[in-house]
Amino acid sequence: MDVSEFLPLMMFAALAVLLFSGYPVAFVLGGIGLTFGFIGMAMGEFHFVLFGIIPSRVFGGIAESLILTAIPMFIFMGTMLEKSGAARDLLNCLQVLLRRVPGGLALSVTLMGTIMAATTGIIGASVVMMTLLSLPVMLDRKYDVPLATGTIAASGTLGILIPPSIMLVIMADLLGRSVGNLFVAAIFPGLLLASFYVVYIITRCAINPKLAPRPESDFGPDTLGGLLVMVLRSFIPPIFLIMAVLGSILMGIATPTEAAGVGAAGSILLAIVNLIIIPALGGKPMDFTHSNTAGVFKDKSTGKGLLADLKHFWEVLKEVIERTALTNGMLFGIFIGATLFSFVFRTLGGDDLVIELVEALGFGSWGLLFLIMGIVFFLGFFFDWIEITLIVLPVFTPIVELMDFGTHVEQLEIVYWFAIMLAVNLQTSFLTPPFGFALFYMKAVAPRGVKIQQIYKGIIPFVMIQLVGLGLVMAFPEIALWLPRQLLN
């Protein structure tokens, strides 16, 4: 057999090795594509003129994609919520409202992760922010360390699934499908996982209260008026932002790209309220001085007057813009590298080789689907969701479209169903060692006493919950497809 037929497999082998080198992923993908393009030229399987097609694919498929324009705006929205203090206030508010429930602080983290997922979709920022805000408090309250770290890590990764999710935007672009329909299809699976987290935490803490001691009875505002002020300042604004973003999509008022603009503008308004208007109106720290949590809620005013607050807001805005640009540049650099890699892979006959290998295995549609999900889950131990999505999705989607699942799911809906299953599966990639990025984010900012072994122990139950959620979506496609059907009809 001609050695050139195995060039696509050699590309994947080279990718698997070089991704562990620590070299930037964008350069690894692009470099492998270029290298094997020249190797293919030497073997007569690739022509130099084909490299001229790549710029048009980059500009036509990436730079001019209206879908991908939503990504920088969603990144901006999430970063602004973090830097303006809105996310911190939300966590503290939920902590007060759930203080009577077993594991109330862990539930607060879960609910905040769900709300932040519906406003940001940025995993690194969510995990770091919630670790900094909640883990020291949970440790002070004598929470079980694995329970605390597992809750934070799992909740922080909900943003990869619950819309607006950057991953879903990328998937829609790769699949050539409606990002709005994909957003709608992901709502119930995301909320299902969040509900499972809540049930698990309440059940485990009710059985063993020592895992999550309850706070003092005088924790939080001691008057109804103080409680209402806290809810109005800390809970209502992010909920309103969620309604503005998702509601505009679900009601057909705006496209997902337009809704991303609404979210970015809303986050700016929220920052203006928090950093300028409330201090200008005499806003003060919320009354926590009667408990041992004094200082949890702090006034975001500089204490030096309106001009100082305006300067502080401008500094926050510049930092958010800079971080957004850097994150956006990193993502689009990976897109360009992946475009080069996939183009050379397909030109060298990679698609045909994969199909031949699958047919040689002799699996039916269900066996092949389980195999694909198993491969993605295994890859999640070693690679980030970006690499997995940009490499796996273009390879396996054409195969999945040819599958026949009978009456289990309609043929036209298979791609949406497959994409949501893949999204649920990829959430585990943030949690599974040795390269679970959410675990690295957490360890980097966690107190020194928290060991990586405790973090690994804490995520095991949540990974199992995610796999249960994946199995339910696979067994009952209506979980993902019912809402899109209702809205389309």
C-alpha cells in the first residue's frame, strides 16, 4: 500500500505529540498543515498552487463570518461583568438568599455559575472569579475541600453549554447551521446539568451536614428593606441582562450576533451603574457589619468623588478592551491554524480514510455514535475544547449525517442533536485530569492549603453527573430538540 495514503493519520499523530510541547496551539495546527502540505508535494499528493486557496478560506470563512463577530462581544460582556464587580455582588446575594438551605453556599456558587453562563460563556474568567470570591469563604465556613472545589469547577464550566456560549457559536459556523437554533437546543440540557448539580449538593449535604456547615442566623441584612436593596442592586441587573440577551433571540427580535451587541452594551450600562451612578447617589456598602462577614459587600466607589470614579471606570473599560482583544486574537489565531490543518488534511484524502476505517470496524449507527463520544471524552483528558471541536467536528459530522437512527430522531435534526451531545461531552474536558483547564485555573488562584489531589477528588462526582446528562440527551433527543421544534413551529 502507498505510504502517502497514511499521511492524514500521520498528521494526527504529529498533532497529538506537538500539542504536548507547550507551543501555541495556533502555530502547531498551522505548522503541521504547512509541513504535511510540502510532504504531500514531494509525494505528488499535493500541489503548491493549492496553498493559494487558504487565504480565501481564512477571509471568506473566518474574517467575513457574521456569526463569529458575536465572539468578541460575548468576551467583552463577560470580562466587563467580572471587572465591574457585578459577578461578585451576585454571588454574595445568592449566599444570603440560600443561607437556610443545606449546602447553601455551594448552591449559591452553582446558581451563580448558571447565571454567569447565561451572560458570559467565558470559562477561564468564571472559574477564576468564583474561586477568588467563594473558595476562601467556603474554607472559612469549614466546607469540605473536595466538595467546595468540585462545585466551583463544575459550575464555572456551565458556560461552555448554556447559551450564549462561544463554543456553540463556533460549532454553528463549522456546521453551517443556525446559531440561534443551536442556542435554543442547548438551553434544556444546560439547565438539566445545573439541576443535577443542585440535587447532588442538597442531597449530599443533607445526609452529611458536616460537609457544609450552615452560616450564623444573623448573616446578611437584618431588615426586609436591606434585603430588598441587596436583591435590587445585586440580583436583578444580571437577570435583566440575561433576559435582554436570550430573550431577544428567543422572541425573534434580534439575531444572536445582534444579541451579543445588546449584551456588550448592557454590561457597559451595568458597569456605569455600579462604578459611577450608585457612588454618585451616595451608595454605601451593604450592611454586613453585624456578622463575621464584614466587608463582603464593599462599595465600588473610590471615595474621592465623581471625577475619580469616572477615571476608575475608564481604567476598567480600557483593561476590559485589552483583555477582550488578547482573548479574541488567541481564538482567531487558532481558527486560522485549524483552517490550514483541515484543508491539507482533506486534500490529502483524510475524510475518505476516516470513512474507510469506520466502515472497516463494522459498527452500526449506535455503535459508531458511542465510539465517537468515547473518543471525544478520551481526548478531553489531554486537549482543550477548541482543539477538539476544530479538529473532530469537521471529520465526524459528515459521517454522522449519513447515520440512520430510525424513528429515534429525524434525519434533518441529527446534526443539531449530535452538536449538543458533543457540547455536553466537551464540558468534561475542562474537568478531567491531567489537563483539565478549569482545574489549572482554580489551582493557580486557590489558597495554598488546597492540594491538586483534593481538586481532582472533588470533580469526580460532577464528571459522572455530566456523563449521566450526556446519556439522557442521547437516549431522549427531545431534551435538546423539543424547544427548537416549538419555536420553529
